[in-house]
Amino acid sequence: MATRRPLTQFVESYRFWDVTTLWARERLEHEHVVASALARGVICDGLRLQSVDERWIEGNERGVEFRGFPYVGYRADPRAPMCVLRASALDHLLGIVNRADVPSRERLAEEFILRKDFRAWLIGLDLRLPTFWFGTVTLREP
């Protein structure tokens, strides 16, 4: 007897390039095509991409403190929550969208997408939710 159980509902986030690879495989498209679409989603459509998990940010009297890379806040829509990105990652995303730069796995290695943000972006564009993250698989029970 087969039972349908969602296995990916517990995955809260994927790195940018993991989403690219999994979605490209599902769509039967080249990773650069999917990465470019995701970059356009971040820069133009408001898909939230993060370099820092908001839960890891330390607050103090002077405000939020970031350690390590230079970070910038970005939002495609002024009403949307801000993305916190490494400056180099934002620069690369802008290059992909504005100059048709080739997406680089290395330059986007640390950024991640939350499941809820990806879902909201897809629904906002009236796109089908991909099965790699939102679908179910059939398991055989012993």
C-alpha cells in the first residue's frame, strides 16, 4: 500500500544554488537560466534572498550589528521586508539582471532562500510550486 507523505515540508531554507540546481532539474532547464530567473526575482520582483539569518543578528543600543562581510539592505518593493545581503552578492545579482553576467555558484554560495519567501514569490507570479520543495512523494509502507 502506498502513502503520500510530504518530505520536504520540513526544509526551511535552501542555499540559492541548491534551489537553482533542484529547480533546473525539475524544469529540465540549464542552471544558468534558472539562476538568472531567480536573480531577476530578487532584483525586480521582491523575492527575498538572505546572506544572514535574521535570528543570528545581534542587536544592541546602536542598532543591529553585522560581523564579517560588508552587508547591505535591499528590497525591490518599498513595502516588502528588507533582504540582508553581502554587498558582493547584491552586486553580482545586479550584474546578472542588468548586464546579463553569467551566474556564478561561487559568488552566490552563502545566500539562501526561505521556503515561505519562495512560495510567496511563486504565488505572486502565478507560478506552479515546484515539487522538489512543495510536492509529495509516494512511499511504500512495509
